[in-house]
Amino acid sequence: MTTHSHHAHTEERPHRHHYDAEMLSVEDARDRILSYFEPLGSVDVPLLDSLGLTLDEDLVADFDIPPLANSAMDGYAVRSEDVAPASRYNPVLLPVNGHIAAGEVPAEPVSQGTAARIMTGAPVPEGADAVVPFEDTDEESRRLNGNAISEIGIKLSAEPGENIRPAGEDIRAGETVVTKGTELTPGVIGVAASLGKSSVNAIRRPIIAIVSTGDELVDPGDERTPGKIYNSNAFSIAAMAEKYGAIANIIGIARDTIESLEAMLEEAVNYDMVVTSAGVSKGDYDVVKDVLAKKGEIALWSVRMRPAKPLAFGALNAPDGRKVPHLGLPGNPVSAMVAFEQFGRPAIGIMLGKKPLPKPSITAILDDPVHNHDGRRVYARVDVYRDNDGNYRARSTGNQSSGALHSMAYASGLAICPDDVDAVPAGSEIKVEMLDWPDDDLLGDPHSE
Ligand code: AMP
Ligand code: MG
């Protein structure tokens, strides 16, 4: 990547290699990180709490669904041979020998030359092999005449089986309905409920410790004295972790001292994963490295991406012998979020038993150019909308500095300029990784209002 020119408007001085480590591609960094993760164990989870988790058992039916043959219509259960000659002008008259509501069991069979009134979902009585819906009988005119319905005129013939849902039509007893490893979507949760399960065996949610580092930080809600800034990273990262299915625990702020960071990590090491922010840029890194090297392994990487070039990754030794993966995010608020998207999200996915699939992405037309100053892959904050012709378009959400968190608040996607491309000009197509995917009809043109 030595052929890139440095544009006059670069935010940073011309790029130099600050670290011994060679720059890693995003994919290489991700592969190295993900090799430290595996699916967590499974637990019994109440059905409604299982949404989005991975099923860790096969769901097998103990019984047929539906359990009994039942009516697909409100109407009359008949024997098809009895109504074979029926027509509008020559209805077949049958005595009505029973009423079956949903949830009831038919009291008696339908014998030859009789009918039973039946509601949708009610079990079809023995003897009957078809249901004739109300509208193909003379029930309504009998009602209008004020007659009790002791007999019914059937105005249409029926095939055997007509309007009857056979037992086991949906699911057969003994059948494996949903296999281990499937994501618990609303549909799967519905199936589990229909099998009578109030809980399922599912891979548990990872619990993630979130530690901020920096002498300048105060927590939201506390008084901010001169020189201090609020700790936003802990909250944006915790929110992302929870969005992707983890349970986030904000442990606190470690000061830029060895003792303070050690104390925080002592607590953090009890979790499934530790995420720290800041302290990975050149001036700070030595403190982090010294502490972590004592407690496990740590490496600082330069990743060929903008924002979020510096990244630390390692594993901490827990007292119980586990190796707890540690993701050390950069401190700049946008860098921390973009790095967590690329590396934290798939790590959570693996712990949840999912395949580490890439973010959903679309191709959009750029409204504002994206520049690449130094051969890193650029993730530009954009708002995706649809123009009046129905095309997806992406416009910059503002200041693209790695500290300008404001432009993250309105970004629905990250537009990607490849590392070997100098610039993607306005008007050309670009790939956008969607952060949030609003319902499509909400993606209206903001300029047309
Ligand atoms: P550092 O990696 O410590 O050099 O931090 C880089 C930048 O990110 C500095 O401007 C920090 O003040 C800022 N920063 C670090 N941690 C946080 C945090 N938790 N919340 C908001 N900004 C932060
Ligand atoms: Mg710092």
C-alpha cells in the first residue's frame, strides 16, 4: 500500500507504522480472535426467555398435532355418501344429532342419514367423513324463519375428507420437529409451545465484563469536573453486547495505574469475556500490557481499518483455570464501537452457538464521497434511505473523526471503502454494512419531506 497519495485534508499526519506488529487485515484479526471462542454450555430456559438463543436439544413430538381429526370450517359433519345427491334446488334433509364445540369430545358418532353441527377445530365425530360449511346449508333461512334447527338441508355434495384436517397433519408423533442448533425464532418458540414445552434446553447467554480505562473518565450521573469527560464507551459497548445477545456488566473505570487496572481485572476475570476500552494507543499501552502480561497473554495489533486501527487481544487466566478472552478496544468512542461490531459481535455469536455470519449489507449510491488516505479499509458512518426511484442511497451523518460519536447516533450503516481504493466518489455504488435495518417503508427520502 505504498502508492497512496496523502490528501491535503487528512485528519491525521501521514501514516507511519508505530508498532512492530505488521498491520493485520480485518479478516485476519477476526480469525485470530474468533479462534479463542467456542459455544457456551446450555441451560433450561423458560420458553419466552429463549428468543434468539440456540436450541441445544432436538424437539421431538410425543403426540400427533393436531391430536385428532378436526373440522377446518364451521358447518355440519356428515357422511359424504349421504349428501352425494345434494344440490341447491334439492337439498338433502338430515336430522341434527349433536353440537360439537372446539375443545369438546363428540358424544356420539354420526350414524347413517344424520348430521352433527360442528365448529372449527372441534374433533370430527366417528362416522362422519366430511364437513359441509354453513353457507352450503339452509341453516340461515331456518334461523330467519325462527325455526329450531332439529334438521338441516345440505345443498352441496362433499368429497370424503373435505374440510377435515387429519390427525397428525402438521406433526406426527415421534417426529423430530426442530433440530439441535436451530435459532429460537418466534416460529420455533410456537412449535415448542405446541409440543407442550414450557422451557427448552438452549445455549446460555455470555456474560461480558466491561471495563473502561482512563484518568479522564467520570460516570454519567456523577459530577463532571474540569478536564474530565463522561465514560460513554462502557454504555455504547454494553448496549451493543446486549443487542447481540450477551448480558453486559459494566464493572467500572480503571485509572491509568497498574494497581487500579489489576483490581478491575480481578473482578472481570470471573466473566465469559472481558472487554476493555482505551489504553491501547502508543502512550498508554505499556500499563495495559504490563498488567495483562502478568495475568495471561496479550498482543497489541495494528488493524488495517479506519477508525479503530489499534486493538489489543489476549486471554486472562481465571482462578478456576479458564482462559478468559480479552478484547481491548481503542478508546476513541467511534473506534470502540466499530471495532466491537467487527470483532465483539461475531465472538458473542460463537458463544451463543451461532455461525459467525457477516453483517447484512446492501449496495447503495453514495451522496457524499468517502476518502481513504492511507490504505486502510474505511468504515464511514452513513444514513441509508430510499430515494423517489426506490434506490438505496447513503449519506454521511457528519464529522467522520473517530472521536465524533454524534455521527454514530444517526448512522444506520457503515459504508465500506476497500483498503486498496483511494476514494469512492459521490454518485457511485458502495457496500454498506447495516447497523440497524429499519422496516423498509421507513427508509423514505429525508429530502422529500
Ligand atoms: P486512549 O486510547 O486512552 O488514548 O483514548 C483515546 C481517546 O478516547 C481519548 O480522547 C479518550 O479521552 C477517549 N476515551 C477513552 N475512554 C473513553 C470512554 N470510556 N468514553 C469516552 N471516551 C473515551
Ligand atoms: Mg487513555
